[in-house]
Amino acid sequence: MCDVAHAAPAIETPPAEPSTERDVEPDRRLASAAITAGAYSLLFGWVTLAWYVRAEDAPQFQVHDEGWFGADTYAGGADKLGHFWGNYAMTRGVSQTLQWGGWKRGWSIAAAGGLSLAFFTFSEIKDGYKVAYGFSYGDMIANTLGAGLGVAFELSPALDRRFDVRLSYLPSASYIDRLSEDGPFNTPEDYTGQTFFVDYHLGSIDAVRRHAPWARYLDLSVGYRAVNYKPMPMNGEDRRQELFVGASLNVQAVLAHLSKHGVVNFIGEMYQVPYTTLPLAGVERQGGNTASMNTGQ
């Protein structure tokens, strides 16, 4: 199944978890559960409109192997990173939402990871009954790794303080060219418009923070993008994969000055604003022959 570039909303987490059941406001518990259910309902509606309403049913369950990061794969690996990031973001967003509602921290984290993996597994099975998609073991591995990393970040404040895993997205020209044909919902398969980042916060280093307070606005980044794989450009541009290191603006730190609300913080933690990264060095590989591509998802 295709990656999902949209995460559940998170709400500001209180400084301390309630010590007893009586300390929890029942209305907030209910609200957090409703937000979680609403987020997954919206996500299901989105993927249905993006893929399933126009996809042809398969006569029987089928399995597709799209490969991983090979130059001749249909998405150059961006599809797997999308699955990884989608599960990571959903796990963290739902965990923080449930904790805001007063649910116990351990239970919230476990439930968030389980819900994310269950939803994406259900979607992958559904893919197995579509001609153009098919069930993918590679997608399931990426789903599991993403949910697992989300759990690890929620369990480890030290890890969360130092790193972010972010997605940057700006609609590509090829995606815009196909709006009238494919509709506006299939942004998760606009791989050309997506860049995936692992960011290290310089401000998390105590010595750096003491001597250079401005460093909290600067991240060291490793980025990856697969260009012109899908949607394929109409002008025949070559496909390529790019892996680079650079310096990025820590938008999360900037937004923290504007608002202390948890939703704002979550957006800055998950999304890298386009044009806020300066690539410093990298490698590039040309894509393989388009005739060898699997349609995948």
C-alpha cells in the first residue's frame, strides 16, 4: 500500500501524568479517544478516495514485490520510506493525544503503536485484492519499523530531544499535471514532491547550547528523495535518487516561540518546511529503465 503522508493530530501533553483514576477528567479521556477515532476515520476516507474507488478488483489475493531502494524499482524506495514515516507519525501523534487525555503513558504508547500497525496491515491486505497494488511484505516491514521507532521515541525523551524524523512535501509539477486525471487525493504517491529527513538537533548538545544559543534553530540533516519515479514526468526527464547531508532550520524551535500548543509542536516535529534545508554534500544515482517498473503502491 502507498505511503501515507498525513498524521493524526497531537494535543499538548501535561507535565505529569495523573496519579490516580480520580485525577483524570472523564471528558478529556473521551475527547482523546474521539480524536483518535476521528483521525483514523479521516485517514481511511483519504486512502479510499486516493486509491480504492478507482482500483480494479483482483480475482484472488496477490502479492507484489516492488523491491527496496533499487534504481529500477517503481518508486526508488520512497514508497517504503513513506510507509515508515506514516507509521512513525501516527504512532507518535496518537500516543501524545491519548496521554493528553489522561490515559496511562505505557498503555497510550502501546495502543498507538498497535493501532497504527493494525490499520496499515488492514490496508495492505486490502491492497492484495487490487490488481494494481498487491500485498507487499516490504511494505509490512517498513510499517513495523516505523511503528517501532515511534514507540522508541515516545519511550525515550533523550532520543526525542536529539533527533527528528521528518517529511518535506511540495506538490511536484508531474502531480499537478495529472490532477484532472488522477484527482487531488493521491499526494502520498507523489514521490517526486517528497523528501525524507533524519535531523539531529545541535541545540541538544549542552556545550553548544551554552556557547551558541542560536544553535537550537539549526539541525544537521540527512535527506533522501527519489525524483521522477512516480508520477513520471511528461517531458521525459531522467529518474534519479539523491542522498545528501545538509543544514536545516529547526522549524520546531521557531514554532515554539509562536505557540506552546501541542499540535503546533507536533507539526514542527514531523514536517520539514520546503526550502529550509541547505544541502552541503551528497551522492546521486540515475534511475533504471522504466520498462522494469512494477506499478506497486
